[in-house]
Amino acid sequence: MKLHKLPFIGPFIQHMDQDARIHSFPQIARNAVRRVHATIIVNGMDVTVTRVLTHNAAVIVANHPHDADVLALISCLPDRPDVYLIVNNRFVGLCQNLSKFLIPVYIEHHKVPKTNTAFKRYLTQKPYSMRSLTPEEEHAKNKESIHRASNRLRNGGVIVIFPGRRSIDGHWFSGVGHMVRTAGRHGHIYCMQAHIQGTSNLDYLRFIPLINRLIPPLTVTFAKPVQVTKMWDDNPKTITKKLEDRYRRWVSNLNTR
């Protein structure tokens, strides 16, 4: 049995795919959140944050401890047609129409954190066969994806990325730095920091009617936008470290309030 045939999860994915025919990514996510009766508490969405997220090119960096983080975050964004998600390539193709919003990264040769359970590994199995790529092939494809994401930014779009996902040492991968450096030469781009709280493995119970109404709400907090255009002359690793350090300081302050 594959993911799209699972009870509760399969119909949920099919609804998302149908929504993707006519709706933007934020609206698709809002419909999905509403479908499972999840409550999202949004903090920090002031006039400045809303303006940037509505009208400007932006990279949204966020934590990603659990699977529900993705829809929780995207559901909070203003409705616009040019929101894209950097995602494990194994999720591309699960929803044919939704795939137009997804930019794949190839990470099969990365070490898998101990928190990645067998069930999570099962959920990322594609419903069709796929040839395994060598590390060199993965690297080449990732360069193509970073270039594609940079083009979306240059055209004024929004890229959502979880730069610490699957990191063994806890530090961010440098793809976000490559993306910012390439796109930053061509226009004003903002970095939007977001922090998601309240997600857990229990979020899979949200697919079950009635039980989903008992699960606590999630919280998404946004920070003030930071213009990153001037960083383009730094090397990608330096850009990544600057963004990561800024993000960690911000989250540390959030936790002490």
C-alpha cells in the first residue's frame, strides 16, 4: 500500500491535489488545515510583515521538527500565486497539480537523523519507482533546483525553506546561502523568520474525525523582515551562517519571554 492509498491520508492528499488546480499554495494549505479542524495561532503578523509577504520577494526560513509544520506555516501566508516550497524530491509527484509549487532537493545520501522513524520513511516513499542517484548526480540536480529557486526570487516570488531539516549536527545546510547569493544580485529580497510550535507526531491523529478536534492548536510566529540583498557578495556558507545565527538569537529571545 502506498501513501495515496492510505485511509484518511489518501483522501486528504486527493483534496489538496484538486485544490491545486484553481488555488494558490497558501489557500490550498488553509483548506487543508480547515479540513482537519486544526487551529493555528499566528503571532507577529503586523503591517510590515504582511506587506512584505504580500508584495515582495522573500525567503522564509523556519524550523521543521515535525511534518505538520509545512502546512501550518504556509496556511498563514497571504494569498498569492508565487509561493514555492523547497521539499524532499520524494514528495514531488504525490500530488500532480501541487507539484508546480514544489522545488525538489535530492538528499538520499544524507545521513538520516535518529528522529526519522520507520513510519516517516514510509511516508516519503514514492508511489512509483525511481532510479537511485549517485551523490554526484544529486549534487548536480540540487544546483539546478537552487538556480530555479533563485529565479523565482528574482521574479518577486516567495520561497519557503527549512534549512536545518535532516541536519545531523543541527546546523543549516548552505543551500539557502547559495539561493540568496544568486538571487540577491538582481533585486530587493527579504528574509522572513518563522518559528513553529506545538506540532508533534500526534498530528497524524488530525486525519481522524472527532479525535482531531481534541488536539491542541499550533502556533506560528513571524519576525520582522530583514533585507538580505546586500549579502550577495559574501560566500554562500557565510550567508548561511549569518542567517542561522540571526535566527537562533531571535528564537532564543522568543523562548525567554
